[in-house]
Amino acid sequence: QLSLHDALAAAAAGGNYKMIGSRDMNILNAAGVIVNSLKPDGGIVPLGRAPPAHNIYVRGGSQTPWPSVVFEIAVSRTLTEELNKAIIWLSANTEVQMVIIVKIWNRYANARQTMAIFAVERGPVNAAGVLQPPTITQAISFGTRHIAGPERTGDFPGTANCPINLVGALIGVGEIDPATGVAYPACNGLGLANYQFQIPAARLGQVPAELFWRRNNLNLNGL
């Protein structure tokens, strides 16, 4: 697995990937009909990626390869809105493998900030050839205040009404570390735990992990 830092560094430096910025994208179905229009906040596209099974167009009609990873940064938009967008990004009409959502809630009077990052991964295809729903595979609270009250609503990841199933549990600031039984510390001082967020190499594109490491001199175990 690659740390988020390493994956972004590799994309920014060129190599096997490139970063894309925010742009309007029209998602087409197999018949060539536009079924959704979305605007991600960014993404990672593997260089030389094979032509998509279903074309994707940016505004103006120019064709572009599918990003393998899409970024969504939400401040005013709700987490539920972003999760519903992730379902569209990871549908059978796309080739996106992972959606990374960063949710930033309102700052409190004491200047503490509630923030979290979520990895939503594409579901598997079953024996009948049907794509299964995506899942949240990583959920990390990394602000200076724990997620509670108005942020932790009835459709928050891990609850029955969440549009996407959470595999595992939310970790990080304000949550209890199952290994120690003690709450994770806030991210507002030196010497704190490193809340690692990993991108599985397979989600970045069809590049063997060994080849990716050799070309980019990256540590596949993250930082």
C-alpha cells in the first residue's frame, strides 16, 4: 500500500501518474447517453491508461481517461452528499477505483476544528457479473476536536442510515484506540501519532507494485 503522501508525490512528479484539477465531467452510459455530471476537486490518472469502456468527457466535449482516484473536499457540502457522489463515481458507468473524501466541519469558538478523511473503494464484481456496492474502508478523524453532536448525525458512517457501509471503525481524534483502550490524541501538538491513510497500489491503476516502487523509489509500506 502507498501512503497518501507518496501517491500524491508520485503524481506531482510525473512518473506513472498525473494529477488533474477540478473540472466538469459528464459520465456516459454504454449507449453514450450522459447519465451524470460531476465536478471532482481533483484526481489521479495513470499515464497510458487503456481507453475507457465508457467514455468520459470534460466540458467542451474533449475526451479524457478515467481517473483511478477522485478527490472530494467538502466544507459547505454535507458528508452524506459526498458519499452519494462517491456512489456515482464508483458505479458501473465509470472506471474510478477509489474516492477520497475530506470533510471539514465548522470551526468552534475555541478555534478547534473537526475534520475527517474517508476512503471509499469500488465494490467487487460477483459471480453473476454484477458490480457490488462500494464500501468505506478507511475513516480517520484528524482535526483538533472529536466528531460529535451535529456532525455525527443518524447517517454518519457506521450507522444504519449511512448510504455506504463502513468496514472497520472510525479511528483518530476523539475515538478510542482498541489496542490501548485510550482515546487518540488531538492533532494540535508535537510528537503525536501518525494517522496513516493508505491508497492500495492496485487502486491507482494497472501498474505492478514492484515496478511502481522501482520507478519511483517509494516505500510501499507508507511513511
